[in-house]
Amino acid sequence: MVESKFLNSSNDRHAAVTDGVFAIAMTILVLEIAVPTITDISSGVALNEYFINSLAPSILIYFISFYIVYNFWENTVILFNFSKISYGILTLNMITMAFVCLIPFATGFIFKFYNYTNSNIFFSLLILLISLLYILMFFLLIKNNFEGYFAKKDELKTTLNDSRNDGIELPNLKLYMRGITLTLFYLLLAPVISSLLSLILAFLSPVASILSFLLTLILVFFIRTKRFGKDNFDEINLTDDEKELIGNIRRCIYGE
């Protein structure tokens, strides 16, 4: 009981630090937009050029970067809903936060050099790395919290290969393979797809490379809309702990 309370306290502290990192990162993003001095803008024509060539692209990049950070924060909210969070996963989360802290710098880098391939590659690689770290964390979380599936993989293969068998009851397998956890992995893949596309486009069109991250917003919206009706677990036998976990994750994904 004491150990359980200690672990819960540790998780709460990690969650608080993580929220603080995201709050600061989101705030710093807007500070990266430089305000020109009066010596830089000496006429209405120069001000118009500044709006078109600097301010407008910076604001667009700011909103794209802000949404990316917000998307990662949503992932972290779901992460701390799991009951079994090992110290290894908490360490991975802190490593991920270290990279999240680099996003404002990478965004400021693009503010000034959005037409250059190297700046877009750096930004895309950073987002890709963070996205992969989240996939790794959630894979470990699923494995730790639903060990029943992994303990019965051989039994599952035998059942699936034997067409005469009517099947076996594996609630944890069903939980792992379908519904809310499947939706979760689709959502985790959205920024991976966007960052990979951005890396490719960086060599062709740096501007298109940045705009490709809008695909994350489109994919997340599409996944949540299309998967909503497929995440119903009313007819599946789950333990109370599994139902509570799924309910918490569902509320995080759909805002229910």
C-alpha cells in the first residue's frame, strides 16, 4: 500500500512537471516572433514588406507549431491515465520533454529561415523523434498494463490457425487489438506521417514542408470522427480496471 501511494505520488509529480514543460513551451513559441524596431521599418512600404515576407509566415508557422505541441500534450494526458507506469516509462517521458523544449528553438529557427531546406529538416526530424518516443512509451504502457495478451500469444496463434476452433476468450487481446487502443495508435501515427512527408518535401519545397504539418490536424480530426462509432466496448467482457482505463482514455480522445 505504501509503495502504491509512493508510485501514485511520483506519477502526479511527473504529470505536474510535464504540464509545466508544455505550458512554458507553448508560451515561448509566440516570443520567438521578433518585433521589428523603428530603424528596420522606416516607411509604409517597408512595413507592408515586413507583413508579407516575415510576419505572416511567422504567424502561420507559430499556429502550426502550437498545434503540434498541443497534440503532444494530449498524448501525455492519456499517458498518465494508465495505472501501471514504470520508472522506465517516466524516464522516457522526461527525455521526450527535453526534446519538446527544443520545439520553440526549432520554430524560431524556421521563422528566420523557412525558405531553407536545412531548417525544415531539423524541425521535421525533431517532431519525428518526439512522435516515435510517444509510440514507444505507449507500446510499453499497453504491454505493462495488458500482460494477458502477451502471455497468450502462442495460444492465440494456435486458435487463429485452426479454422475448426470456435475461438477463445481473451478480453485483454480484444482490448489490445481493437477499439480505443487502436484509435490511440492511429492518433500517434498522425504526426509521424506528417513529419516524414515534411522531410521529403523539405528537399523539394521548404514552404510545402512546413505546411505538410497541417496534415496532422486533418488526420487527427478524421481519425476521431471515423473511429468514434467503432470504440464501443459494451459487448466485450472487461474487468472493472480495464473499463475504467478505457473510459478515461476515451474521454481524453473525444472529450466526453
